[in-house]
Amino acid sequence: MKVELRGAMGLVVCAAVLGAAGAAAGETKTHKEAGVTIWVPDTWKSTSKADVLTIMDVKEEVAVTFVVLPADSMKVALAKLDEELAKFVTDIDTKGAKPKEKKINGMDGVLLDAVGKVGGKPVDIGVMILKTPTGKALFVLGIIEHDKLAEHSAMLKEVFNSLKPLK
């Protein structure tokens, strides 16, 4: 099953579809607007357009988008998040979870997990907003087919945790 995300996410941010391969090799991409680097497994494709970086694999089971938001604070970015997600994800439910503060390689961040539907199909959602070295907010959105979560969760964590400030 494919979660067709590109058209819907294109209204909000350039979507990325990435997937399964679990190789340690890969490529480090630079997101200049955010002032960070991101590790991309070597079996995934990537594209960038303006301040958006997308990565994808051929299975199209998981999507991750990295986009800079012109926000002064995490609160502004979080408020914007609800508005943007509602444009392409329906039935969003955090199941009572609250955003968690976390440092990722020295950058302050907020993480939230939820579930929802894209095109009527159940998905798991991981959202991270980081305050970047450029003083902007980097919005990272991961969406995965619900029944593929166990297969891809370790790789998603590796990609999310690979975010590092430019040196």
C-alpha cells in the first residue's frame, strides 16, 4: 500500500516520501536556510527547493519533510503546525500526548507523536520543531503507514537524530 502524500502535502510543504532500507551508509545533506545537516540513507532520493528538503525511497511507505518556518518562537511554530497539518491529514489524534521538549545535538526542540489519516489510510505522525543555529524554526514532519511503523521506526529515529548544526 502506498500513502499518496505528494499532492496533498504540496499545498502546504513539498512532501517527501522515504522508506525502508536500513543501511548505515548514506549522504549528509546541508539545509542552508536552517543551518543544519541531515543524514540521508544512500538508498533514498532527495530533492531541495528553496527552504524545503525532501528525502524519499522507492517504497513510498514513509514521508519526511524538512522546512524552515519564519517563526520567532516555538509557540508560534507550534500554532502554525496545527493549521498546516489539518490541510492534508484528517482525524489527527495525539491520544492525550503532550509535546515533549528535547535537545537534538544541542538544538532546543519540541516533539509530538500522533495518528491520523491521509487519503483515508491510517498513518502515524512524528513532528519535530527545532530552534536552529540561524534562529529560525525547522519543521520536520514524518508520516508513515500505520502498519509499517515497526519496520521503519529505527530508521526514522536515526534520520531525526542526525540533525546537527553546521560547523
